[in-house]
Amino acid sequence: MAKRDGTRIEPTFGGPEEDDRRSGGFSVSEDDRVVPGNAKRKAGTRRKEPQIEDDEPRGRRRRAPKAKKQRRGMFGIFGRLIYWSFVLAIWAGIAGVGIAIYYGAQMPSATSWSIPDRPPNVKIVSVDGSLVANRGMTGGEAVGLHEMSPYIPQAVMAIEDRRFYSHFGVDPMGLGRAVLGNLTQGRFNQGGSTLTQQLAKNLFLKPDRTIERKVQELLLAFWLEHEHTKDQILEMYLNRVYFGSGAYGVEAASRRYFGKSARDVTLSEAALLAGLLKAPSRLSPARDPAAAEARAQLVLGAMRQENMIGDQELTGAMSAPATRAAAFWTGSEHYVADRIMEELPNLIGEVRSDIVVDTTIDLNLQSIAEKSIRKLIDENGTKLDVSQGALVSIDNSGAVRAMVGGADYATSQFDRASEARRQPGSAFKPFVYLAAMEQGRTPDSLRNDAPIKIGKWTPANYGGKYFGEVTLATALAKSLNSVAAQLVMEVGAPTVIEVAHRMGIESPLQDNASLALGTSEVTPLELTAAYVPFANGGYRPEVHFVQRVTTTAGEVLYEYTGGGGPRVLRPEIVGMMNAMMAGTVETGTARKAAFNWPSAGKTGTSQNSRDAWFVGYTANLTTTVWFGNDDGKPMKRVTGGALPAQAWHDFMVAAHEGLPPAPLPGDWKSIPQIDDSIPESMPMAQFPDAPPPPGGVPAGEPVASQPVETVEMGGGFVPQGGDAPTASVNRPVPQADVGGQPVRRQTSILDIIMGN
């Protein structure tokens, strides 16, 4: 109770005198309060602990509470640590959930998620079904997990995600190990991402290192694990991941580095592929074979540690020779693949799914063609200053059986066979002679091989040598420039251009006299196509590389249905041309090309040996070979009858091995001459109205550079032929009604001089 002056009376337990003064004898002192009173706290007094008397010594009673306090302090520290760690974990979890919700809310609804289609692959196969190349963004077809070598998934899991089949998309142990390793090393060196996370990143996300991307990666990994089996996830990953050097997926990488399918990969090769995943571009064996091999050894060690392979397998794989890969795709078949990819949009439109392209290419012939070109360049490149070559071979149906666009695809992917336009030289002369045959001349028609001047142009023969009176057959076999120049002036350059385009030349041709010597540029592919009618009896087929295009399910998207093509030459003309060009191989400038099959063709050499050609054919194949330099640098006296004829011979011998010889179409026979001969010394007339050749210098077989003497003669000149009878043949000749040109009688230089 309190007194009236406001002070508090504290009850106390006092002595007898106090008890007597207090009513009832009951009292409590300040020391007996659990919480000190205000007055005592202000005075700084402290509550005394109650004293307990016992029989123990005084010192021992003091030490006992201290030991207990130390134990309580130690456990208290750990307890507080656990407590606050738990609190922090809760808050971190709440923050993580909040971040996940925030970034997850910015993603599309999970119901709309789907695996994006794999970029379509174009599988290009040869005529017998062998793989030519894969094209497309991935560079290889998809391979089932159980189709590929079992070493591949094992190697990838051993080095990238050893607990792949046991985690739920995220590997906490692996993530913790990666975090600890990064903290220890003081830099970001270990990723900790599972294969599922990597697939999610590859399929859906950009390679940004942000919190948002990482959160989205985790969410997508959970979704992938929920929607797909482990095998499906692993298969998708292996068919889409980048392995360096432009190869996406195990099939493309196996083809790129080992030249084989992923189905046939060995243990050591699988280890190399798995090792590339850490840094595909840097570790690529095409860039750093030593680094790739060192990484592969680590993968093998990891596989042994996981008991995926035994000691014997490990030893064998460790001792396997290191893989050496070219810096780029190699093999001439890739020129064909590039050409086909250019044609596909016109055949089937946009490629939306995996397709198979059946081509007309014979890989055996392709390999022979490549070897024939490389061999001669390797042996003669430095000696003769030649660095490039090309070869095209087409059968009588227009199907391209082989095409080599250069000496080495890995070094240069430019296709010289179908894209490079070069001067064909005398290889163009058959179209001049063909125009003359269609106007009534024959191989037995005579011309005087002598110096000639057309305007300011003086075409001369190779070496400055002239043969006087010769037949057209002899003139073509010996590739006499003066006779070809006379013929183009007789029939007219426009007629020659029409004939060449009708036969298959597609490039624009210049309307001038030097056209006779091949000054207008063409590609080897179109020149080969233009010779095919000579080989098949006068028909111009459609040149094609693609026979059929199907989906992987077998649906036909395109199929070549072309027939033999329209007739462009009369049979009689075919016989005449084949008889003349057979002489080129038998006794003319292409003798090095001859083999045990009836064959014909024409050599060609442009000015200063910048280009050397041979276009030849049998009743089975028409093949063109070209040698030169990309920069137009002259070779050292290389002619069409040298390297091109040799390469053609090597290729055609191998291509016809085991086949029975077949005669060339046509059966023209020569008829003895009955007309008077032209004196060998007879000078030739000038043609002042002829246009000058482009650039002032014509092409053709190499010509003499010295000036030639000419005698200007009177008399008229009829460019398109006149009414005068031929001076060489007096027998009937068939009418030439192919090509829509008017039929004209022969007009020779002798007719002009004699005024007939």
C-alpha cells in the first residue's frame, strides 16, 4: 500500500523488532523483488542472488557455473549461426521465387511452348545413293540416339553431365561444385549447367549472361524434363549442339572431321567430339589439333572414372592417332553440292523440312576427275605456271556425271566449271565449221591456208606456219586459224552465233570476225553441253544435276522428266562433224587424248596460253577439261593438246573401263577430190569491211606475233555465200534446213578471186 505522501512502502522480512512494529509480523525487502524498484535502479543498486549454503569448498563452488557458461556460449554461437542461416535461406528462397515469378511472367504461357523445328537438312546423294554432301544450317541429318555410335552419348555425359539420368533438369551438386570452384579460382570458369539447361538455351534463348536469361533457362529446363523423356532430350541435344567448323549436330561433325557417319564413330573419335563442346571453335581439330587431342584425353579419363569403358578400351583409345581435319570442307563433290543448292529454289521452292536430293553424279567418276586435275597441277604447277583446273562430264541424256570446279575446294570454293567465263580459243571453231556444213560445205571442201587480213586484224597460225591448200577436215584437225577466219567471213558471224546458241551456248557472243577463234567467253559447263549433240546424234538434252527430290518420308517433291531433247542437227551434219573432229584426236592437236574408244573433240588455247582447253567425246560421255590461272596470268606455253588432253585421257580411260567400244554417230565417208588444186603460194584477199576484234588481239590456238604479208586483191565478197559453185566438191550435198537458216551454195576464196 502507499502512504498519502506518495511514497511506496516495501514489504520486508526483518528482525523481531521490525516484526513488532509491523502489523502481522510480515514484510518483504527490496532484495526480494524479481525486478528492482525504480528507486533502487536509479541508485544503481543490483539485485543480489540468493546464497545457498552447502558443504563444498568455496573455490569449487565458483568454478562450476563458469564451465557451464562456456558450454552454453559455444552452443549458443552455433545455434545462432544455424538460426540466421535458416532465416537467410528462407528470405533467399522468397527472393528467388519472386525473381522467378517476375521473369517467368514475362515469358509466354507454358501451354504455348513447343520445341522449334530443327533447321532443315538437305541430303545430297549420288546416282547410287552414296552421300555427296549435306547442306543447310546444320550441315547434317538428324540421327536417332540408338542409331549413332553408343560412345557419343556416353562421352558427352561423362564430361558434361554425369548425373544426367538422375537429376530433374538442374543438378544441385554440380551447380554447387561449379560455384565453389569459381569462388576458389576467383573467376568464372565452370558453368554447372546440365545438358537439359544447355538444350533449353540452344532452343529458346540468346547467349546473354544475365539473371533473366538464367532464370528462364531453369524454367525451360524444368518444362523440358516434364514434357520429354531423358532419351528424347539427349537426342535433341546431340542433333543440335554446335561442334565447331560450321557443324551442328553429331552427324555433321562426324562428316566434317572424320569423313564418316555418326553411326560409325569410334571411341577415340567420340571423345574428341565430346571435348569440343566446351569451346567448339577454339578446340576444333581443323584449327588446333593438339588442343582437341588433349581435351579428348580428358574425356576418356572421365569415361573410365564413370566405368563407361574398361582399361583395355581406354588404352586403345589413348593410343589412337590424332585427328587431322582440313580447315574447310574438302573434296570436289562440294562444287556439285553448291551448284545443286543454287538450283533447288527453282525446283521445289523454299526448303521447309529435311529432304533428299538424288543427283546424276557418279562419285567414282567424280573422284577420278578430281585426281586427274590435281595430279597434273601438283606435277606441273610450278614448272608451267598453272594453278587451277576444271572438268565437266555429261552423258548423252544431259545428266552431269562429274564436275570439278577447281584444284582444291578447301582452298577455293569458287566454281570455275559453271561460273567462270573464259575464252575458249579454238575449242569454239566447231561451231564455225558447223555453220559452214549447214550451208552446203563438206569436210572435203578446200581452202587455201595462207596469211589473211580482215580489216586491221591479221589472224595467223600457230608458229607462223601455213599449209596451202587443205580440206576443211585437215584445217579443223590442225586448228588452222586462217581457214576458220575465212569461214566466219563466208557464213557470217550472226550465223555462227545462232548455231552456237542452238547447240547450247548460253553466254552472249560478240558479232565480229574474231569470234571464229573463240574470243567470246563461255563457261566449261555450257561448252560441254554444246558438244553433247555431236555425241548423241544431233539432240540437245536439258543439262541437269538433279534427278529427284523427296522428303525423308518418301514424298516426291520434284522429278526430272525430260526426254532426249529437240533435234538440233541433221544426221548427215552430225556425221560430217564427227568425222572432222575424230581427226583432231587421231592425227591433229589432241593426239595425247586418244585411247581405245572411238573419240573426237577439239583443243583450244587462248592468247599467250592464258587458257588451255580440250573438249572431247565418245558415244558415251562428253567431257571438257580446262587449265589456267584465276588472275589470267599466262601459263608457260601450255596448249589444249598438252595438260587438258592428258587429263581428259586419264579420266575417260577410267570412265570407260569394262565397257565395249561404241562408234560415234554418223557414217560420212570422204570422196576423192576432182577439182583443180589451188597454188600454195596464192595470196589471200583483204576484207576491208570486217569489224576489228575486241581488244585488238584475237584468241585461238597460239598465233604468231610477227607481221604477215598480204596482197590486196580485187573482186567482190559475199559474206553469206553466193551462187558460184563450190570449187572443191561437185557431188550433191544434203540440204541444211536445221536452224531456220536459208540454204546457200558454197563460196570459197578461190571463187572470189576467180570472180565466179
